[in-house]
Amino acid sequence: MTRVRAAIFVACAVLAGCGQGTSGGDPHAVSAPGRPPIVMIVFDEFSTVSLLDAHGRIDAARYPNFARLGRDATWFPYSTASLDETGRAIRAMFTSRTQVHWERPNYANNPRNLFTLLGRRYRMEASEESSSFCPKRLCPNVRPQNQRTIEAELEEGRPERFLSWTESLIASKRPTFYFKHTLLPHAPWLYLRSGRFYVNGPSEGDLPVESWRYNPWLIRQIYQRHLLQVEFTDSLIGSALDQLRASGLYDRAMIVVSADNGESFGRPGYGHLINRRNVGDIALTPLFVKLPFQRAGRIDRRHVRTVDILPTIARVAQLKPSWQVEGRPLFGAGSHKIPSTTLVLERSGHQMRLSLRELRRRSAAALRLKLKLFGSGNRPPGMFGIGPRPELVGTPVSKWPALPLGSRRAELDGADRLKSVQLDSPTLPVKVTGRLAGSERTAPLDLAIAVNGTIAATAPAIAPRDGATRIFTLLIPESSLHDGANTVELFAIENGRALRPLG
């Protein structure tokens, strides 16, 4: 039997017959001939629920490249991370040990990690964005990370750094570990599916920070912006998959795609800090594993953990950690020892445990909330139907009763940008913000914004504080714009669906 045929046989055995399974079963021992290329991509602030459609599968219409990976890989929809902070969570993933105390996530504090394990036999093509676990002897270009450097990397260059790393995905005669941690779809949320980005308007500067955590409209908008950025993240994973195929690495490689931890959206409060209400959202973390020469996707609905990634890679690479690890291989002997309960640690050290049944219940509740706001696939209400009158979105202004001009007006931030749109520009004026003027500028009001005669979105006007002038902030689809001058009209929505121009 040739090496390739042997590898196919082993991968099929691991995947219980290379079928489209729906549960873990008891896979056979996992190995691969020689030491295969290993590709690992870790995203940031990314809950599994963000990827799901109405059937609990990967939403192929919105995230076609994650769905494409899922057709060849084993997807674990109930994978969890135990920690809610990137440094701690990445450390747990790279050491396979869960510790709540904080320390700088670097090689000096954690010399026994995935890099040093693989470094015995593998060369490195690694890019870390919030840690420096790889020692300089293996990664000459590694640099220490701190709060200042991480904030700088969040501000600019995230897509460019990812695409630059994909250029390293070329075949090598030496076993190679290709690793990328990217600060996406982490906030700030500013990317559209196309890769173009938008800027916030000055009127938003009146909003207190707490408004973004507790105002119902702003909570929805943050969720919307996150999901739009996940769509862009999907395009980046597509670029990596394309490069892997073009270089001939895809079939031979073990590919692992995960995230440091999840994030909670759509609920009041700080979505990055674990509490009893959001623990399921933050714990749920995407995990895809494609074994060498695996050719059929599989859904494994067991509970697994991000600490199980290191032992799985170690087994495929035929290397044994020199330290006691917490995790177990995802496949083969020992996989049945992965606990069915989820252990999650608050930053205070307080522990929470969820049974698999409870984790699934919380996941289903989070999915229902997302579907209520955004639907799934190409079905309504869609990504831009989160406003107070979603039935208006996508319809011509002329369809609805027209009211005469009143005393209220709308002052639009950056109106000139909509008069000279360039669709091939890196930025697009899809973030529409401004404030009300006139005698009723503090009164509650629902708005509709029409672009070139079609209603693109609706939104409430919100007060930064009691008695203050109301402002508005909303997103319109980039598809609503065309090159050159665009006609933008704002209306007050009255009597249900009647439109009163705001001047």
C-alpha cells in the first residue's frame, strides 16, 4: 500500500468510514505517515453561534468558506474554551493546561508549549498577534507583545497581516507548522463582507460608553456589525484555503481552525466577561479539524475543548508532550476521556460547570435570539432588518403613505461623502449618523433612510441622556450605493408606516 493510500485509509478509519456523521462514536487510533504539514488558524472573539443557520448548521449562504472547510473537516459545534480573556485562553490552548491567574503570554512564562513541542521536528511559519509563545530560536521574527502593541494591531493592518501570512503557505521538504492568530472578528467592528470598511460619525461621540452595553438599539447594532465582520472573516479563511490548494498542501495537511474564546452578543452587559447569563455564548468556540487526506466532512456533537487541540496535534505529529497536559486527543484512544461537562472560569477564579445538555440548551437559546434579529441564509429579516420597521426595508419610498414636511429636521454627518461615492474605494459611507433638529428634537422617533428611492434601513432616534437632542446611527447595505452622487432621504415613520420627510 502506498503512503498516500495508507494515509487515506488511516484518515477514513479515524472518521468512522469517511461518512457525514452526526456524533462522535469511537474512532480508531489516529496517525499519519511521516510528519504531515500542520496548519493552525486561531480567530479572536468568535462564538460558534455566529456561524449557525436556522438548522444549527454552518450558514453556507453567509459563510460559504467555513461551510467549504466543514465539507472536508470534522466540525465540533460544542467545542468550548474555559476562559474569557485572550492571553489566558491562548495560553490554555498552547499548553493544554487551564490556569486562571494572569501572566504575560510568552515563551519565558510558558516554555513548554505547542511551539516548543513541534519545534523538535518542525520548522515554523508563525504569526502571533497577542502573544509570543514561540522562542526566537524557532521564530526569529517573534516580538514581545503588550497592551500598547496589541491595541496598535487592532487599529490597523489586520487583514493585510493575515493575507501576508497566507503567502507562507507553500510546500516545504521539511515538516512545517504554519500558525496564525488573527485579531478578527474581534472589535473594533468596521469591515464589510467585501473587505471595505466604514468609519463612525461624530454624532456618536455624544453617546456614553455604557449606552453601547445597555441601549437595546445599540446592542443590536453591535451584533449586526460583528456578523458583518464575520462575513469578512469568512472571506479571509477562503483565501487561506485557496492558497493551501494552489500550493498542494491542502490534502496532505492537518488543518485546525478555532478561536481563543467566544463572545456574547444581543444581550445587555459587557459581552466579553463571563457571567451566568452569557456563559454558554462565551464558552462556545468554533473548532474544525481536517486530518491529512480527509475528504469527507463530519459533525461531531460531543463536548470537546480547546485544550484538546494540543494533544490531537501531538498525536498526528507523532510527538509526546514532556509535561502533564489536561487535554485529550479528539480522535482515537483516549478521546472518550474528554469530559462531557464544560468547566468555565471567571477571572475571579470562580468556577462554573455546564452539562452538555445545558450547553446545548444555552446554544439553542442564543441561536433563537440571533435568528429573531437576523434570520439565516438569504431569508428575512436579513442583516439590515434589525430596525423598528423591517417590513419597509428594500421597498420603494413610493409604496408608503406620504406626509407633508414637518418642523423636525435631520442633520446628517458627512453628507458630502454620499454625493461622491467610489465603490472601488477602501472605505464606503455605509455608516449613517447624525442628529435631529427643530422644536421636537428630543421627542422619541423612528426613522427610515432611503437611498436612491429605496428604503435601506430603519432605526430609532436615541437620546444620549435624558432631555438631550436625539441622534441616529445605523448601517445601510453597500449594495444600496452606486458610483457618484447618491440621493439620501430621511423620514420620520408615523402612524405605523406613513413617511414624513425630515428635510
